[in-house]
Amino acid sequence: MLLLFAEYCVLLQFKTNFKMKKSVFIILSATLLLLMTSCAKEFNRVYKSDNYQYKYEYAKECFARGQYTRAITLLEGIVTMMKGKQNGEECLYMLAMAEYMNKDYETAAEYFKKYYSSYPRGEYAEMAKFFIGQSLYMSTPEPRLDQSQTLTAITAFQEYLDVYPMAVEKQAAQDRLFSLQDKLVKKELHSAQLYYDLGTYFGNCNASGESNYLACIITAQNALKDYPYSSLREDFSVLLIKSKFELAENSVESKKLERYQDAEDECYGFLNEYPDSKNKSLAEKFIAKCKKYTKSAANSEENE
């Protein structure tokens, strides 16, 4: 009997707490809704106002509260009429930053460019120059896609470092440059790998399959020349030994000897540069096959 009474008390307490929590939730929800409605009305009142200074001050409050969309809406409407006035410079810079914080990076880049061209010696000129590159950096695509935006971002950061050699964000700009260059390298690696994977596919080459392997070789060699210190250097080198060997294998007879010799030299060069590579056995296998052909070709010449 006592146990049943205790269970009843616990159940009663749970129901009471649930009702109290539900009541508190309803009150809080109603309060929040009221505040949101009040804020919306206030924003609409400011938006419809003809007092641009009032709009500007309210936009600053919105920006400080992280309400970037509202700040943008107000600033876009007054930025032109603020130009040349006391807060015109800050207004344009804040609009650019609001777009950046709102993750509309392409629009942000355009506003930062506009600020820098309008106020090259302005209070925020150095940071605007940095954020041109930063905005472009944030909108660059993955390495497999077209990297035109990446090249534009690289140029922007290089200009920033040239104009401000002792820049506040010097280290950040340099880090971004390395990161952007890595994207370009990965793009080249993807292209070289694609050519290699196409192999003897006839749709892009002659019947011997030369064009795809030659394209892979040229792409890899250019990448090694343009980015000699890349962390992907070994990956390009692996593609080179594979492509040169396959090129020799698929060549017409008149070109085989020369290309087997070239592939053999490339494999020896690979082993010298990467003696502990996981692809060491692959290079050694290619060397053995190349030697077999060149030795056979030499014997044929002697017999003739």
C-alpha cells in the first residue's frame, strides 16, 4: 500500500513538473514571438524611413548583433547617398563585411574592390585589400573544377603583399597562397591522371594510343617544373614512369627502342629521387621490361 502511494506521488510530481515546464515553454515561446514581431515592426519602420543617418545607425546595430541580412538591406539603400559624407567610408566597408559574414563571397569581393578603389588611403584600405583575396579564396571551387577563380585569388593576395609588405595579415595571406597553389597542383594531377586513365582510348588519340600518354607526360612534366616543391611531386613522378612505359609499349615499332630507353632512364631517375618509395618495385619491374626489349633489339641489330 505504501509502495502504491509512493508511486502515485512520483507520478503526480511528474505530471505537475510536466505541466509547469509546458507552461514555461508556452510563456517563453509567446515572449519570443512577441519580441520577433516587435523587432520586425521596428525594422520595417526603419526601412521605410527617409532619414538615412537613422538607417545607418540601425544597420550598425544589426551588424553588431549578427543580423547581416538586415544590415545589408539597409546599407544597400543608403551606401550611394552616404558617399562623400562623414560615415560614407565606414558604410561601404561595413556593407562589404556584412556580405562576407553572410557568406555571399563574390558580392563581398566586389564591394571590397569598390571600397579600395574609392578609398585607397582609407582607414580600412589594408583590410579591404586583404578581404578581396579572402573573399575570392572562400569562393574557389574544388580542384577538379575550373580554377580561374583560384588564379584570381592568387593575384589578389600577391597584390596585397606587394602593396603592404609589412601587412597585418601577411602570414594569413601567405598561407592562403600556398593553399591556393595546392589546388592548382591537384587540378594538374587530376588532369594528368585522367589522360593516363584514358590510355589507349581511341576517341582522343590515334590507333596506337600515343596522344593520351603523351598528354599525361607533358602535363606531369610541366607541373613538376611549375611547382618543384609540391608535396605531390612523387605522384607526378609515378605517372611519368607509368606513362612513358605505356607509351613505349603502345608505340609503333620504329619508335619503340627510343621510348623504352627513355622510360628506363625515367625509372632510374625515380629510384634515385625516391629510394624508399612504395612504387619502388613498379619502377624496377619497368626497368627489367625495358632492358629486355633493348637487349633484344641490340641482338637483332648484331644478327643483321
